[in-house]
Amino acid sequence: MTDSQSAAGYPLAHLKVLDFSRVLAGPFAGRLLCDLGADVVKVEPPDGDVTRLWGRVVAHLPGFYHQQNAGKRDICIDLRTDGGRQLAIDLAAKADILIENFRPDVMPRLGLGYEALRAVNPRLVVLSISGFGQGGPESHRPAYAPIIHAEAGLLARQARRGRIPYRDLPLSVADTNASLHGLVGLLAAIIARQQTGVGQHIDLAMIDATVATDDQLHYDLEDSEATAPLTSETWESGAGWILVSADFRYLWRILVNEFDLIDPTHKTMPLAEKIRLRRECMQAFFAGLESWEAVEAAMARVNIAWGRVREPADLPEQPTLANRGLIRSMDDRAGGQRPVVQAPWRFSNAKHGVRGPAPHRGEHNAAVLADWLGRTATEAEALTAAGILLHDEAALGEQS
């Protein structure tokens, strides 16, 4: 799918990436490298990435899998075979970057641990993402994002501040934070390699990435939440629900001053009653803003940041996203179009962005072996016959 020609003008067009990862934390990092121009080859096991089970299926490509793997190439190797392990080693010898997010014991058990990889390619940069890092007391534990959300205190804070039962977050923060921190680490290691000539192993724990990115944690560590600003609140305007980024006390004062709201309270009134009556007054004010233009004008008058509470399905209509083309319609490999979210960068002197749909399992077996290793089509066929290389016959049969 991607090659040096199609990636011309992209910042990372010269890099080769082997992506052994699955689900989200690793694949998202690989997808971003791909959007930056790297030749990212997804190394998929015979039973496939579990995300092939998630989302709307178009041309044998489910939505979740498609979003995280768009633009990559795919080679399917049975790493349980001696020939499969050797083929993986051969590919790693040609790679600049390798990404994996297995538990720490898996790659060494497959004969693909960092020491084995470094022996064949000292310039290789390996990113290992795991829930609890390498070699620690909890390294053996399996972890998906919800596990880290619980362990890192996010569920407890959400429940306390929102006065709701413990429940998971509506997005996989621990996975995507690990991906983004992993991407920073990879690029730093590539820059370091330019100076030293050698690669390195990056051990990234999802729990570390989550805690390091938690801008609210200091309130908990220092028992100082009472010093924090009040949280932003939602209000029902006449046009629809909005979130206003100002605590209630400040917002009340400024609306009274600018819009002559009548304070329904008096000095001797209990505080709880004051708050209730002022909230009712403020809700009536917002309800009187009967159009989005009226909301915009009122918030601009008091210089308060606000946002429309949108349904996620409506995001293609969000004016800034539409203007910047973040959600792109692309070939769905079935004669139609499907949405894919682009990477967010805007370079002044380089290209970026998704360069094609996601691959089928084993779709690029022969092409990758030819491009990376100089192997012939006959050699690829022999590896297939030996059960070392596999592919999705149904999906590829329909594409041919």
C-alpha cells in the first residue's frame, strides 16, 4: 500500500517500521508513524488482531481495525514456526523501528527479545508498551486501558467529582496516552541514533504514561483539591446544551454585571438557598438564548469560553473539523467511502495524513518480502505452502 513514491514529501518517508502490536496502544503509534510517511508493516498472527471483530464491517474490514491500521501494509506470519521466527528476524534486520505491546515475557519467548533483535540490527529502535512495564512487580499482569484507568485513580476521581458510581471512561485514554508518549520516545531515539549510530529499547508502561499526563494528580497528592477552580458546568440553552468554562461564582457575577440579572437572594438567606435560587436564575437566562447565534453573542460579550455539547456522530459537521478536513472520506474497498480520522498536525513544509485504507490479513506478504528482503514471488509462495506465511483468502479473493 505505502511505498517510497507515495510517501515522498512526508517527514518519515525513509523509515521502515515493523508493527507487531495489536488492539490500540501500539497500533495507534504505528498509524501515526504511517501518517508521517513511514513504511509501516503490520505483522499479524494467524488468528488476526482482535479488533477485526469490532465495528462496522465493509469489505471485510471492521471500523475499529480500519481506523488504527489505515495506510499500513500487512504480513501474516506464524511465529510459532521456526521459519516464521527466522523471517521475523530477517525483517527486523532491515527495520528502523519495531513496536510491540505484548506482556514482557512474550517476545523473548518467541526468540524476538531485544537482545536477539539487537544482535542482528544494532541500529534498531524497539518500543515495548505494556500495562506495568518491564521487570517490575506487576509486569506479569495483562492490561487493557480500563485496568489502567482504575489503577491510576481516574475512575475514583471521576466518581467523586461527578457523584456517580465507579464506571470506565468513554475512551481509551491509557492506550492513546501510551501511543503518544511512545511516539515521542521513538522520534527522540531516532534523533539519538543519528548521533550515536545505535538504537535502543524503550520500555513504556501504560500506567506511567497515564499518570505522567494527569494534570489533576497534584491536587490528590497534596490533598489540595479545595484550592482547585470549580469544574466547568453544562447548561441548557434555548438552542441546546452547552458547556461553559467558568466556575459558577465568577459566571454569576459577570452575568449580573453585563446582563442586569436580578439577584433573587438576600444577605440573611442560607447559602444553599442562595445557590439554588441563583442557579434557577442563571438557567432561565440560558434558556432565553433561543439560537446558537444568541449563545455565541452572549458568550462573546462576556468573553467566556463555551462549547456546544455535540453527539459524536455529528462531528463531521463541527465547523473547525470540517474546515481542517480532520475526518476524511476515503475508499472503503467496496466501491464506496468510509470516514477515517486524520492525524492532527499541520506542517508548513511537509505532507502528512492517511495514505490508504487498512490492509487485509497477509495482503502484502509477497510485496513486503520483495521490498524489504529482495525475495521472489516463488520464495513467498514456498513460505505460504509451508504454513509460515498466511493470508485471508476470502477477503483477498474478493479484491482480486
